[in-house]
Amino acid sequence: MKVQIIADMLTALCRITGISGDETNAAMVALEFLKLYCPDAHISHGNVIGTCGSTDPDAPHVLLDAHIDQIGMIVTSITDDGFVTVGNVGGIDRRLLPAQRVHLHGSQVIDGVVCAMPPHLTDGDEKVLKFEEIRIDTGFSAEELRQILSPGDSVTFAGNIARMLGDRFTSPALDDRCGVAAILSALHSVKDEELPCRVTVLFSTQEEVGERGAKIGCFAANPDIALAVDVSFARNLGDSETKTGKMGEGPMIGYSPSLSRTVSRMLSRIADEEHIPWQYEVMAGTTGTNADQFSVCREGVKACTVSIPLRYMHTPAEIISLRDVAMTGELLAGYLRRCKG
């Protein structure tokens, strides 16, 4: 799939918000994309699920997964002086919150700004606020706010979506809408081919709060093999070379005690044979992805991770290489073509 098509797809996917536990709008957009390749695609318990590939019941059954949810916040109260208090949904770095623009999703979407103390009124050594100390200013009075907003409503970052120089792309929620795009790209590549495997596609919910959608989705699908397509850390200034990948140099293939070494090696071999650049992602234990749920699902599933390098994870300005998404799609397509169990 061409880079510009992937950019357009990501724009559509990232424009729609869907924090963990409130993914319906994002899931509906992903569903429409998936129906192009899996006509039976539907939503079950929040997860987007579709099937394609071989109809032979004895063919190996592969699950391709990317999570559809994003980090965000949840409204906990509206104070009498008109400010909004929040809790975190997923891992948010509290250091970046002051002065961030946000959207509050009540009966209508309203803009807000996380309160920040002017530097003129501090001693230059301001502490990082705890979540219970954070307030959001909307400009509304408490009475007006309570007509629009309720405890339990979602709050998302109001970051920009933009194509940057070269093949770079920035947006909130690229973790893990870019994984969704990579899977769709793979399906596009094999759409007219007879595959040797059955394929279930899972765009799962609530990964950021405990991989909950993956757990029920994998149990329902009952695959033989499961690939979690997620993001990992792209190298930045001063980062460890052993804990990060290089943006623009292809997908990161997971090697870990909790993953199937057989699947990891097969993915690496396919990448080499098809001249797809790839990188190692070596993890000493579990992976922090949906693969941790897949490997212990039912009687056990051969699980592996395929990760897209991403900078500034869990911020309003995540950055990826569109070329990495395309190469991840190529690798997944190559795996589906050759998977025989």
C-alpha cells in the first residue's frame, strides 16, 4: 500500500477519539475499513472482528491484532468554582499536562486547557502535580458545565494530525492506530490471493488498561498463532540502543521468553527473503502488549509481536515513519502467504 494511502487512512483513524472503555466511535471507523477485506466484520463486546483467508478447517488459524483504544482521562468531578477534575486512563506522563489543550466529551464536545501556573509566580522548581491536583479550565461556570458534562465522560488530547517532512507523520493515538493501518495494508496486499491459513483480524479494546479486549477476543477466536501488531520505542537523543529501534528501518520483531521463538524466527526469515528491513526487539520477560494475553489463552497460543517504532509515546504528538507502517504490512502479508502452522 502506498505511503500516501496509509497517511490518509491514519488521518481518518486518528481523527476519531476512543479512549480505553469508550472506543465505539473509533471502532466504527475501523470496522468500515475492515469490511473492505472481511465482509463478515462486526463488533463484539467492543472489539472489531473479521475473518478471511482459507475456509479449510484444518488450515492453521492466524490472529492479527492491533488495539483500537488510546490513552486519555476520565472526568471525576466538576468543582463548585467551575473546574474539572480528572483521573488517568492508561499511562500518562503528568510532566507534560500543564497548559495542554484537551477535548471533553460530554453531551457535546467542549475545549479545555489543563491549568498551569505562570512561571512568573513560581520559583522555577515547580513540582509535578498528582492527578488529584490537576484541574481543567473550560471557561464555563459550574452550573453551565453540569448541563454538558458528567463524571465518567472522556477527555482526550487536542493534538494536531500532520504529515511531516519525508515519511514522518504525527498525531495523538498513533499507539496503536498505526498498527491497525499496518494490518489493513497487509490485507490489501493479499486480498485477491488464496492463503494457506485462516485469518481472524482483531482490533481490540482496553489494551491500555490491562489488555482486556485481547483476552476475550483471543478466547473467542481460538487461533493457533497470534501476532500483536503494536508500537515500540523509536530511538531519540540519548536512548539506549538495546531498548529502542530506529525509525524508518522497518518493523521490530519480538524475541522474548514469553513469545514463540518459532514464529519470531519465521518472521525474521521471511523479512530477509523478501528484502524487508527489520529490527530485533529483545525483551527479557513479558512484552507489555496483547501478546502477553495471547500466549496464555486457552491451552496456549504461539504468540509474537511485530512493532512499529514510535517517538514520544503516550503524548499528544506521537511520531512514526509511514514507511515503517508500509513495511510492517508487507511483513504481515508475507507471513500470511507462507503460514502452514
